[in-house]
Amino acid sequence: MKTTDDELVAKAMELSGIREQTALLNEGLKALIEKAARQRLSNPGGTLPELHEVRRRRS
């Protein structure tokens, strides 16, 4: 699995300032994992269709 888009790698190196492909890949994977973890935390998902509406007090 050594196929990479050379233009994409060059652009990422330019923007990040990272010059080694291995370090660039590691940082990219870390960023992808952090993004996915944030999305997972902010959207836990799931539904409870059998749950009845909770009565609320009027203030």
C-alpha cells in the first residue's frame, strides 16, 4: 500500500511545513482520528421511539 497522490502530498507538505512523508502521514492520521472522535462525541446517535414525551413545568 505505497500508492499516494504526489500532488496531494506536495500540497500537504507545503501547508504543514512537514518535509518527511512518514511524519506527514502520521500527522494526517492523527488529525483524521481526532476529527472522527469529535464527530462521534457530538453525535452519539440512537433513538428511543417508545419513549413518551416528558411533561415539563410551566414557569
